[in-house]
Amino acid sequence: ISLSIGFVAVAISVTIGTMLGAVAGYLGGMVDTLVMRFVDMVISFPRLVLLITIIALFEPSIFLITAVLGLTLWPSTARIVRGEVLSLREREFVQAAVALGYSKPRIILKHLIPNALAPVIVAATLGIGNTIVLEAGLSFLGLGVQPPTPSWGTMVDAGRQNLLDAWWLSTFPGLAIVFTVLSFNLVGDGLRDALDPRLRS
């Protein structure tokens, strides 16, 4: 469950962030200003407090947790993509597409987004680990996945009353969270090194 929520939530956030960042970076002007101010507003909210508030107002479910995590994690991706697009839109292949009369949606979807995906893939890999930790924290607090559906956070919470007599009930789910998040972080670092020619030795 934790892995599924992590993958789906990151897929939602990457899709939203990539589209908004590409549109803001390519169109510029008032569109860029409005999108970036909206990004700043979303980032300014304390994420964990916002998540707890929304989930406390509604009945916790896997769908709600996934949607809330996906809809609150996209601003960082939007900023990354916007920065890439601001650089790419001045390149020759984009100028050629404009000269050929291609529409703006086609230029964004077919030329800009594919060339801006390398840092997005790295950010998404790192984001999966972050999402798993957030979901586990919510489940530990009783605001995430509800029993009897298993989740690493609920397993840690279920075993914390018996840490002295049955330490393994909380220890192994906790270690699963640690090693999974560490694995995704290492994959993200490896992808960054592989996709960024400036970091190659």
C-alpha cells in the first residue's frame, strides 16, 4: 500500500507540475507570473499541517490520501520544469518549430516537455521516498490508511505499545521504510549522475 500510494501520488504531482511549469516557462508574461505566484502560495502552506487538516475533515481512505499527496507535491516539479523550459525555448529547434508555424500546445508537448524530463525523473524518484515517509507518518498518527488495510505506518503504530516484549512488531516495518526511502534516494542520485553530463567523471 505504501509503495502504491507513493508511485501514484508522485505520478499525479509530476503530471501537474510538468504541465504547469512548461506552460508558465514557454508562455511567460502574465501567465508565468500567475502560475508562479500560485506555486509560491501552495509552497507557503505547511504541508504536513495541510495534509492533517484535509484528511481530518474527511474520512481517511487510500484514494483521499493519494489525491491529497499528489495535489500538494507538484510545486517543486513545476519550478524545475519552468527553469528548464526557460532555457530550452531559446534553442534552435524551438525557434525552428515556431518558424514552421507549429501551435504552442504542439511545441510544449512534443518539443519542450520531452527535453525537460531528465531532472523531472530525478525529482520524481526522490519524491517517491518523501511520499512514502509522509504516508507512513499519517498512518502512524491514525490519519492515513485505516486498519485492517496494512501499511508500514500502521504497523509501526500497532507495535509501539509492545516495544519491550515484542520489539520486532515495530522494528521491521520501520526498517522497511528506512531501506525503501534510502533505495529511492540512491536511485535518484544515480539517475542524476547518469542524466547530467556535467556530473560525469
